[in-house]
Amino acid sequence: MAPKILVILTSHDKLGDTGKPTGWFLPEFAHPHREFTSSSLSITTASPSGGLAPLDPASIEMYKDDPSSTSFLQNHKSLWENTAKLSTFLGRADEFDAVFVPGGHGPMFDLVVDETSQKVIAEFAEKGKVVAAVCHGPGAFVNVKLSGGKHLLEGKEVTGFSNAEEEIMGLTKAMPFLLEDKIKQEGGKFVKADEPWGEKVVVDGKLITGQNPASAKGVGEAVVRAVKGG
């Protein structure tokens, strides 16, 4: 049976009080998706609200010359237009080999505080499944506690979108918090590339994180290796 991955997408489509649209970021699902499917991994998508998970329109424009992103956009719309409701996956971690959270600014507003998301991710971690995210996706981990009260990230090497990258984007004030700071506050050992926008993938046991869009392909590769035991 092919390994199965649950992909959790954001349901949030507004960037703070800026009035701008947001959601999940195209290459951060497109690039891992290519790695997953080329290795015959089965993908199921879910979101807090179910149905359409908003794709950040800015990411479509930014990656219009990226073949993997444009192919994904054209050929796999059902993955984000028809997501299952995340609550239906409570207690079902045994059916999957990994959970993966793409970034985009959307997760910083809903997955961060969504109790169902926290419970699902905790279940995967406690069952010894691969738990992965890229860019702002690790925001979904910052409030996850395991059944014994220990924080998911405590003592773990983790990466995610850095303070410097958020500042370059000019969105520091639009965020409810800075991801780098929050990971450190929750006991994670934050690591990052030498320069902003550099590729950085961090693997600490079954926890896999990537810093930014450039790291998405590497996260996909790391997840494939982890679930296939390579």
C-alpha cells in the first residue's frame, strides 16, 4: 500500500488588517507535491473549514515562471478546492504516514490557534508519524502540546520563516507574532540559513521543517525519505 500523507491547508484568506488577500503559498505545496507523487505517495487534503482552501494570489504571480507551480495550479485544483474538514481526521493518525503543513501567511492566523489542528498534529507526533511543515507552516506547531504536557517543539531543532525575511517582506506589523520568536519561546532551537531566502531544511527525528519557499522541495524530499525509511 502506498504511504499516505495528510496535508493540512489554511482556511484563512485575509492578511491581518491590511485588507490584502492571503492563504497558502503556491510553491510550498506544489514542490512537495511533485516529490510526493513521483514517489507514489497518496495525498489527502484537509482544512479547518473544509471545502475551498484559499490560495494566496500573490504566489501565483510570483511563481508564474516556475514549471512545477504552474503545472500544479493547472492540474490539481481539486486538492485545495475540495478539502475535507479537518475535524474528521481526529483519531485517524494510524491511517497515515505523515502530516504536512504548507506555508503562506494564512496559517499564522487560523492553524496557530485551531484546537482541532493542534490535536491532529499531536496525535501524529505521538503515534511516531512524520510531522512536517515549511515557511509559515510551522506556525501550526507553536501551540501543540503532547499528552504529557510537553510542547511539541521543546528541545527540537526547528526552522521556519525568519524575522529578517518577514521584515524584508514588510509584513512584520501585519503578523500576530513573529514565527522565529515564537518557536524560541516554546523551547524550539531555531536554526536558519546563513542569508535570508537561502534554502534550509531541518530534520530532528520525525520532525521536518523548512525555512522558506526555496526550502519546499527539500522538505518534500525529506518527507519521502522519512516515510520510506531511506
